[in-house]
Amino acid sequence: MSKVLPLIQRSIREALRTPEALLPTLFIPLFFLVVNVGQAARIFPSNSTPFLAGQSYAAFQLPSSLLLAASFGTAALYLVEDIEGGYFDKLRAAPVPRTAIIFGRLAAEALKSAAIAVAMLLIAALPFGISIASGPLGFVLLILLTASWAVVFSGFMQLIALKTRSAAATNSAGLIFFPLLFLTPSFVPRPLLTRPMEIAATFNPVTYIMEALRSLVLHDLDWAAIGRGFAVVAAAGAVMVLLSVRSIRRYD
Amino acid sequence: MLTTLMTLTSGSARVAGVEVTKDPDAARNKIGVALQEAGLDPRQTGRELVILQGRLFGMPQEEAAARAIELLELVDLVDDADRRIKGYSGGMRRRLDLASALVHEPEVLFLDEPTTGLDPASRLTVWDELRRINERGTTIFLTTQYLEEADQLCDRIAIIDGGLIVAEGTPSELKADLRQRRGLTREPTLDEVFLEATGRTRERVAGEVQEVQA
């Protein structure tokens, strides 16, 4: 832990010193929220749409934007810069557990994502009148789950960075999130999807994270949905960390 | 391989008495590494970088901060310690890289072409730093293509060609050996020792087209 902490601090300094990389992470997901709500809100009025649980369509769409923001992590691109600039070798030549090198960036990514999620909730809540139906505990869980997803996705991106050592390849790999996001019940609940889409969404792990986030926004604490969401991030996170550590150990 | 950055494909390697494959962290604690490309993080300041390096070698924050001041003084970067590294010149980067490699007082310092790309003044400054570090008791393992540099700085030289050591000794031994074998009336240079040891001629080297792979 004593060696992870300075690496976390370094990653946070790095993020704070490149605000130009942080701002799109906040504003592009908000842009998508505004556009999606603008296009579909009149189809789903809150007073006659049961799945909105009395809230606006923006509340239903908010989890998609939170997940999108959490998937814009820059950890892997900074890792490629470290590799290309030689600093990564400097880290590898230090007596630092390989897990610390991975966790240093991922922990910083979690904190950054949590801060962005709070900012998004505050910014989105005011104009759209969104409230977190699950209360303060739900709010905390919402942030925690979003940050956990950021760790999973950053772990995946770091894995690509370690394997390819290429900024272009790492950047392109990040685009995989878009099919993952759109093969979910992002516009309507799962039972309202067409059968092929419902099957695809059922097999897509992101669906369960989105449904957990959505339950926290629209309903009281639904532990079954929340549990599924956290179980998915825990399983995916474990796989990503395991593969990343293996990759860094075999790195020559 | 000695720096633990590459996996051994066969055989074994020991550095400062430690088997690098068996206990890489023990080897890492005994060595400092400054690679050809100064491995620095351009978004940090010089001070932050050296402190971080100290903490990665297990120092508490206060001790790492004190050590950073000491090292930044050694490499004459105190005035620029709180500037971001991205604004440093090539020579400053090289000196900072040296400072960060020395943070844990390594027994052996590996330097890979430490003066490549530097102007003559910066090169002489780095040479002075290396002499000072060596005088303080650190063994320096220097890789260089500039044989004049090896002649100036090294007590012992090994010439490697095609992955094999083809000549080894002190600079004066190597030169005296060539002078004797060739019956030269003047002292040869290390460049001539190199050409002779590797079986090359200046004409052949000039005519060779080599593919370099990273």
C-alpha cells in the first residue's frame, strides 16, 4: 500500500494538470443526455409512463451518461505515454509490486470518475429535476458503482495499452464501449425491447450495471438489482486486474 | 537483463551479488537505471519526480523530500526543481534522470548512452557528474557508442560485437595490446581498438547498410 499511494497521488496530479482531458469527460456525456432527452422525452411523459416511476425521462437516461463518462478514462493513454517516454521502464526497474503499478492508476481513475459522477449528478439534477429516489445511501452507491465501472473499463484499456504499446490502438479499443452501451436497455426497460435486442442485452454485462444504476435513481433500494450490478463489476474487475498484472509481469 | 527489464532466455545473471531472476526486487534495490531515453514524466516537476522515486524505494515522504534536495543540488537543478519537466532542456532531463537513478544510493548504476543527443557543454557536465558519483563509491556500468567517452570515464572496457564480448581490459591495456601487435609507433585510439576487435574497417562500416530494430 505504501507504494501504491505515491502512484495514486502522481496519477491525480497528472489528471489535475491536464484539465483539457477532463472537461470532455464531463460535458460529452451531458451533451448525450440533453440530446437523448430532447429526442425521446415527449414519447415518454412522466405522468403516463410507468417505468419512469414519476420522474422525467432524463432520470431514466442518466445512468447511460454516467456509464459513458466512466468509460472516458485516460489512464491507459497516460500509460502509453509512460511506455513511449521510457518512464514505464523506470517504474519497472524499481522494487514496486507489479500490482501497485496497475492499481495506482486504477485507484486514481476511480476517484476521478467519482468526482465527475458527482459533478454530473449536480449539473443534471438542476435543469431536469432529477432526484435520487434511493436517498443518500443510494446516492453513495450510485457514485461507487459508477467509479467501479470506471476501474473495470480502465483496466481493460490498460490491458490493451500493455499489449499493443500504441496510443492509436488503445484509443480505438475504447470504442468497444459504444456497442456495449447500445446493446443495453438504454432507451426503454428490457421487457420493452424487441426479442433479439432483449437477448443481446441479457448477455451484455453492462445491462446489469445500468439496471442497478437506474434502480438507484428511480426506486427505493432494490438490493437484488444493486447486487447484480456490483457482482458484474466485481467479476469483470477481477478478470481485468488479473490479466493486466499477468501482462505487466510478462512485459519485456 | 541485469536491470531486470528483460527476461533471461537462458543462463543466469548476477548483479551486486544477487541473482536477478530469483530475487528481482533485491537486485532492483541495489541498482540504479538511467536508460538511453531519459525516462521521465513530463507533467511532474523535477522535485516531485525524485520524491516519487524515493517513495517507490520505500522512503517515507520526509526522507524522500530531503534526499531530493540533496540530489537536485548534486546535479545542479535546485533552481529548476519546481518547474515541470516538459520545460527542461535535454541536458537537464539527463541530469534529472541521473538524480532519480541515484535516489536509493545504488551500488551499481546502469547508464545506457547517457550523453547521446547532448551538446558538448551538457556532455561535459554529465561526465563531471559521473566522475563525482563514481568517486562517492558507486560502480557505473556505462553503455556507449562514443569510445572517446569510454576512454575518458571508464576504468575497464568490454567491447561487444554481435552480442559477444570480443575485447576486454583497461583502456590503456587495450591500446597497448593493439600497439604491440601492430608494431605502431604512436598510441592507437579506442576507435582503432574497436575496429580491430570487431574485424571491421572504416571503409566497410561506411559502406554497410544496417537495419535497426527497436
